[in-house]
Amino acid sequence: MIGLIDRIPDRVFRVIAAVVIIIFLILIIFPVYFMLTTSFKTEREIYSELTWIPRHPTMENYVSVVRDFRIPVYMRNSAIVAISATGIVLVLATLAGYALTRLRFRERNWLAKGVLFVYLIPGSLMFIPMYLIIIKLKLQNTYLGLIMANLSFSVPYCTWLLMGYLRNISAEMEEAAMIDGCTRLSSLWHIVIPLAVPGIVASAIFTFNGVWNEYIFALILAQDERRRMLSVGLTNFYRSDYYMVGPMMAGSLIAMLPVVVLYIISQRYVVGGLSAGAVKG
């Protein structure tokens, strides 16, 4: 196979690569384009006419989303849970990853493998135990209960990701700092964390995205309308056997906007952090 690729002329290979890239771009961009154009269409254009570009663009779908479907309330709830969970995960995962890569103690390797094993457990298996715990603690329909549920799958993965990244940071600088009088925590704060920013940012984006889009725990643990998260609130656009396609597309675009903006801002950190964490996981 490799020999066959080597015999392909460079110009032909570039054309094939360009065609493949264009096909993948179309597959990725078309759903977003469909959502965007549909969100500005009238009901007649959506249900009776097939138009690729809105003939009479309208903002009514966006007005309906804000006025009738409480999307701002759901976004507020999702933002509170996602930002809080991300902050807690970063603290716990950074400390755990640092301890498992720098400190020497018995059973360290087993603990490191256990972190990855916990992450690999399907969320469906954790659902019933987590639900019982939340009920026992009387945290149903609370932000704290939602945050705790999301920590169960975010902390193990981010710890594993940061372990792979921290292994690539030389320990000699920390040792030199501790010789000069720094404590373990001060060397972590002033030396390790600044060097681990790409891995930390990648972990933050992963956690925020996972919590923002999480559905199962959000559906069961927050049945109160005042604590409902955005991923669950988007199901309000389905009534009986009728889909409100216009408002649904508008609400979906609003829901994806914060995550897209975060990815655009921190793209280089995400790529660097994920690739470094994958080298020595």
C-alpha cells in the first residue's frame, strides 16, 4: 500500500487530497449551513417550499426562542453548571495529575491506571448509583447536584490528560527551585502550571463542552423548569408529532455558539494540549 502511494505523482496526489478535503468540508459545513438558513426562514418556506436561501429572511424564530421557550434561563443554568464544574475539575485534575507524575509513593502506578479505568466506565452504568447518591443528599434540582454528577466523568479524563502532559515537563526546574527554597506547592504554582497551560486549557475546553452538552444527568437530576439545562430545554421544540423546525434551528445555533467561540479562541492550546497528552498517556 505504501509503495503504491509512493508511485502516485505529486500533482495527482495533491488533487486527490484536495478533493477529499473538499468532500469532508461539505459534510461538516452543510449541516451548519442548513441550520443557519432554516433559522431565518418563515414557516411556509420550511414546510411548503424547498429553498436553499431564505427568500424572506425573518428574525421571528429567534424572537420566539427567547420569548416562548425560556432559552436564556436554560443558558444561564448551563453556564453556571459548566463554569463551576470546569473550575473544580481543573483544580482537582491538576493536583491529581501532578501527584501521580511527580510524587513517589506505593501503588502510584495502580492509581494512575485506575483513573483511566474509571473514565472508561460507560456513563449509563454510573447513572443509577449517581442518581441514588444525589437523592440521598437531597441535591435533586440543584446546581450542586448537577455539578457533582458532571465531575464523575470529567475529573478522571482530565487527570489522565494532564498526566500525559506533565510527564513532558522536565522535573529539573522544579528541583532547582526547591533547592533555592521553594516549596512543592510554590514550584507547582510558579513553574509547572505556566508550562502546562496548553494542557490545562485543553482540559478546560473538554470539560466545558462535555458539561454544556450533557443530557442524561441533566434530564433526570433537574426536572424543575427553573434548573433545567440547555441540552434538555432544546427538546421543548417537539410537541406531540409536530417539530417546530424554525425555532429548533435557532435554538440549536444559540446553544452551539459559546462552545464554538471557545474553540476558536483557544484552538492552538487545544491542539497542543491534546497531542502532548496523547504522547505519554
